[in-house]
Amino acid sequence: MHEDHTMTTVQINLPDQLAQEAQRAGLLTPATIERILREYLKVHKTDELFAAMERMAAVDEPAMAPEQVADELHTMRSERRGSR
């Protein structure tokens, strides 16, 4: 599941009690920390996607019809060809 291109050593400072509890729970192994970080990043990316979708849905302007998008692209390409 994970990529083994290169590895980076990371040193972190934790309060003693938290470090001891995490160690006892088996959370400080490289594999577990990697899994936790990957899961966090996946959730964070999903949250960002939903936030972007909410921002797009909040825009009051009507969406362009596919024909309007095609017309706009055609106009832009024509203008670009004409400016050469």
C-alpha cells in the first residue's frame, strides 16, 4: 500500500505521559504512524473537496450550458488564432 521510494526520519517531541500511553497502545511504530498520517491526509483532502463543492453550490450564478461552454471555447480559440 505504501510507496518505498525514499524514507525520511522524523523526530517528534511529545509530553512524557502521552508518549508512554501511545507506546503502550502500539501507536509509535513506523507502520502505525504511516497509516495514521495517510488516513488523516485522505480525510483532509476529502474535507477540502467537499468545502470546494459547497463554495461552488453557494454561487448564485447559473451554470453554463454545455453549448455555452463550447461556444466560449470556440470564440477563445478563434481569437487566439487571430492574434498570431
